[in-house]
Amino acid sequence: MPSHPDPLVALTRKPDRAGDREVLDSVLDEARVGTLSTVVDRLPWSVPMLFARDGDDILLHGSSGAGLLRHIAAGAPVAFTVFVLDGIVIADTLFNHSANYRSAVVRGTCVKVDDSRHVLEMMSDKMIPGRVAEVPAATAKEIAATITLRLPIVDGQWLAKARTGGPGVDVDGWTGVVPVRTVFDEPIGYSDGEVPESVRRLV
């Protein structure tokens, strides 16, 4: 990374919240949705997307007819952002209320992936671990209708950030943190048959 402060590669405000690669990976592995952003005709364009991390790559997919993905596959620079809310921080004044969180911003250029099947299976197993082994393999027609991309995670082109703890002020009244977590409820069936094992494990 460059030695001088740069808002794209280093936190200029509260630099103590900067996270290392371990924090980055934890955010990318836990979150299921991120926002892919670029610029088209000098206008910002952002789309929330499902994704998966595969080592040093962020994997993305969508319809081969999607204009945004075709634009990005042609080499447009992107930013991919992810946010995980871990807790609501309660203070004695509105000004000191805050949130505990982990976030990540990865910038770069996406590369089209030839092995779309691998991307689809990686992403499916992130959403529902074990589901890939329970269903038929994607057909050639389904693969052809899908565009798959990878965004390399390159040193100097990402930022991770995290906040933990309480409000950080001394007061007489009560302060604290309300933890936040994601849970899965019981599945709602839309057809007959047994709930798949992978779905039972998920909930």
C-alpha cells in the first residue's frame, strides 16, 4: 500500500477501526449480499447481488442479458461493498449512539470466468451448504444463460473496517449493546415431499 494517506486505501478518520485481511475474509464469508457499483455514461450504477468468496476472488453471477454485467465484463472498474451489522450501541445521548459492524470495500476490474459451473456451485453451497449434491447439475442451456465474473482481491485495492464495544463515554445512566445476528426460520414449503437435508441443516 502507498505510504501516504489515501481515502481509497486507508482510513483517514478513526484509522484504529481499520481491519486486516482476516477481517476482510470474515465479512466476505459471512455476508450473502453485497453491492456492485460502477459508472455508466458518467452516472453511478449500483446493484445488490449475491456473491461468494473463493480464495482471493469474489465470485458474482447473473443473467447473460444483464446490461450491467456485460458492461463490467468489458472492463469497467467496479467497487464491491459489504456490510455486517453486529450490534446497536446504546448511549445516553443520540449523538453517542452507534453501531458495531464489519464492512469491506473491494475495488478493481472483474474478469469473466469460463467455468461458470464452478461459480454457480460455489455460490449455491455458500447460500445452502450441501445443496449442490442434492440437485441435478446445471444444464448447458442454463450455463449459457448465465454470466459469471470474478473480482480479484488485490493488496492496495480493498478496505476492511470494524467497530466493537460500547459507546466509549462515561455516564451515570445505562449504556450497552444490543447484539444483532441473522437467523433462519422454519422453511415454508410450496410443494409436497420431504424437506431436503441441506435445508434442515440450514435452519
